[in-house]
Amino acid sequence: MPLGSGTKEQVTLTTLSNGGCIEIRGLCLIYRPHRLARNPKTGAKVEISAKYVPHFKGKELRERVDFDA
């Protein structure tokens, strides 16, 4: 999609839906592989699937986008 042909959100959604990649400065995705965990209450084993989790490199960006709130 040529630059200036839509809003940032439209360009981002179109790029991602077409299988492309975008870059957001200060953000990286960390791959967490499939693993077995334990439920602390019951002691039962639980499977956790592989996933990508966001990690913010800068303190200011991390504080502005607070996922735990």
C-alpha cells in the first residue's frame, strides 16, 4: 500500500492481514515455547501453548502501556 493512502490504522491492518510485518520502535516480541506448568492449588500439570509476548525496551513506553492494570 503506497504511503499516504490511508490512516496509520488502515495501513497497519492491511499490512498485517496480508501477512506482512510492521515495526514499532521500542517493542519486541519474545517467543515463549510450549511448556508444562503446575497448578499451585491442585498440583496438577497444565500444558501452556507456545506464544509471543510483548516486551517493551524503554521504561517510558513500558509505563505508558501498562498491561497489568
